[in-house]
Amino acid sequence: MRVLKCDCSKGLNDNCIQAAMSAAEDIAAGNLIVYPTDTVYGIGADIYNEVAVKNLYLAKRRPFDMALSVAVADRKMMESVAILNETADKLIKAFLPGPLTIIIKKNPEVPDIVTAGSQKVGIRIPDHPIALEIARRSGPIVATSANIHFQPDAIDIGMATAALGNSVSTYIDAGHSPSGKPSTIIWIKDKEYEIIRQGPITEDMIKEVLQC
């Protein structure tokens, strides 16, 4: 277990890029990482490495029937994971990168262990330079909070290390989480939608975008 500190408050610098590179190397090796996002700290793994994803479930003590969300770097990478539609496009243009997770039909290549056997997947683009840099280098990664299941979300690296310890290879410490609140989750069903979890992006904000 190692903790890499970096200050990206003014954007990516050499130290932060090196930390992201190290995290991406760990992901490629099948290890787990903890990384900062625009909401809370996340625990990540390669979504296509089923052994790594299983280890992530075990580290969090999360039931295997509870799906994991996915973080990507951009819309193009999002298309490799999910099948987007017009409603999703409107939300992506309005809110991503940002604290919104969109649940929508997955691509068949996404392993069932990530989605708990469901044919839909939760996906988002975090508005954080380190999270984006890791995803650019490693491809889609798991994006779920770096905590033990049903315990408080980690808003600083101390909470994450206390919860997950040596089950994680690399922790990236970028200070206190910007918002400390998990993302809004929306389930898109064709042209209809359902708010699964209220977060920084409100239902009124979503309605305004989708009614345009």
C-alpha cells in the first residue's frame, strides 16, 4: 500500500500526472486504487478484469448483487461501455463532466459482475483532473465510493485508508473532496427517466434540460 500526494487545485502538474500514471499502471496490473473525484473518493479497478472487480467487491464488503458504476474520460469512452440515446446526449452535454451518473443499457462487452447481471450500467465523467487522467490512461474504471459498504463515504484519504487498508495498492491523496456529496443518479428508460439518488444536480435542473 502506498499513498501518493498531489495538489491539483490549479490543474494537473507533473506530480499529479506521475500519480495518475502510477495508478493506471496498478489498474493494468489488476490491482485496486483509490482516487479523488469531484464528489467523494472512489475505489477503482479495470472493469474488464473480473478478478480485480471481484476483489473490489470483497474489499468494500459489498454484496455481489449490487451493481457498480463506471467512470470514463469522455463521451467516446462512454460509448464503449453504454448504448446512448437522445436523452442521454442531452444530459451529457448539460452536466458532464460533473456529479451525474447515468444508468442506461450497457454494451455486451461489459462483464456481468460489474452490473450484477443487469443489462444496464451506471456511468459518468468525473469533473476532476486526476480521475480523468487515470481514465484516459487506463480506460473505463469502477467508480464507487472508497468505503466499506453502508459506512460513510470517504471525503479524505484518511477515511479511505482506514476503511480499505492494504486491499488497495495505491491511494492518491488530493486533499479534501470538493463537494463531499455523491453524484445524482438518473435511470434513463427510452425517453422517460427516474431519479434514483438526489445529489448536487437536482431534478429541477434535469427537467429544465430534458424539456428543451
